[in-house]
Amino acid sequence: MSLTVTAATGNLGRLVVQALLDRGVPPQRIVAAVRSPEKAADLAERGIEVREADYSRPETLRAAFAGTERLLLVSSSAAGARTEQHLNVIEAAEDVPHLVYTSAAYADSVPIAMNAEHAVTEEVIRESGIPFTILRNNWYLENLTGNLGRALESGAIVGAAGEGRLSSASRADYAQAAAVVLTEGDRHLGLTYELAGDRPFTMLELAAEVSRQSGRDVAYRNLPQAQYAATLAKFGVPEVFAAMLAERDGAIARDEFVVRTGELARLIGRPATTFAEAVSAALK
């Protein structure tokens, strides 16, 4: 039986596939379930079976999941459409022995718009009767370091997080955790993991680290939440998503995304990637 990874051509999905291979899973046992199979040609060349699986087209899903022992549902990036898409996947996965879902930190206890669809998905999974594991991934470090070029040009990292702290880790860390659960299976059934970096940090600390490593002065410029949303929209972020990002920063300002479970490090068997390491990788 196969280990199936949805969204396997996405940023996280590809890393999960690689993490499975690194753990010794034969490529013939991995199924890459993707919306556009032509984008997975490189995976097929490595001996991985590629199947079409479009969250918005339920007719593609049952065939994609046939013979699956464990299924990783990588959450959709389509904010506002996630719930319907995820429900399509869950319905098609009713016969899958183990469903693993990548959710968001504190999905059911931090009531922000970015968490709402994850909370609904988790509830549906629990009510479905499908054996499950939920991986609540906190914010990716790459979300913070992906625009350092702009920060170096302007001399500022902009946000609305104030002096709040965030427990963040890299995509590769979360991908490795997913691969551990997919390969270890039953010992993780019924569990919900709050996954995050080992040491919370502030955006002020992030800016100071960028300054230290780059040799250029970069400050953290804190804005009111509404102003930050407007700034994001000015740079091309859709208004609805800009508002969600600003609301998330407001929750960070209240320390609502500090996670101290240590579950990510325990799952992957090593310390999580630090923000200093992420800055170094981004500057290269």
C-alpha cells in the first residue's frame, strides 16, 4: 500500500516527498497526488507514481487515493475556498486507514479568520470516523525571510506584531515531521500536535539578526493593524488576505502564537531550524 502526499508539487509537498525518500521509503511506494500532473514530471522520473487530484474536482480524488495506506492532506492555499476543498478530500478519503492533515497553530483556540477554515476541517475529520493525525504547523520561517531583499532596500521589516513573540520553524522541519508520522503510522493515531520552533522570537529580534548578518541597518517598523493591511494591499496582496495577515500579526502581538510543546523537535529528532539559520539561508 502507498503513502500518498497531496499537493506534492507545492512548496511543502515536495519537501515531504523528499523527506520520505530520505527516510528510506522506496519511490514506488509514494504517490504524488497533484492538481497538474505535468508539473510532477521530475517526480515521475524518480519512480514516484503521479496521480491527478484536484481538491476542487471531487471526481479526481477517489481514484487518486485508491490503495492508500496513509494520506497526507496538505491544506489548501486558497483562503476562503479551503473548507469546501478539504471536505471534498475528506469525503473521498472515507476508506483510507490513516489521514494526516496539516492544520494551523491553535486552530481551534485562536479565533482569527486564518484559523477558521482549519478549525472546521479538523472538526469534520474528527466526526468522519477516519483514523487521523493532525499536524498544527505554526508560521513558516520562509514567510518571514522571503522578502528580505525588500527589507534590505527599504531598511525596514514592516508588520503589526509589536513586541509579540512567535514560535516559527522552517518548511523542511514541518515536512520532516509529516514524513515521520506517515512512516511511523499507528503510534500517532488520534493525536493532534502543536508544531513550532524551539524558541519564540520577536520581529525586533528578527530585524536585529538581519542587520547583524547583512551588515546593513534594518529596523522593525510596527504599524497599526489596519495600516499594515493597507500597506500589504498596496504591494499587491489581495485585500481579503491582507486583512487576514494583519489580523494574524495582531494575534502575534498578544503572544497568541507562542508554542512551547517541543513536539516538533521530538518528532524530527533534532532542534528545529532557528530564525538566525533561516536568515542566513535567505541572505545566501
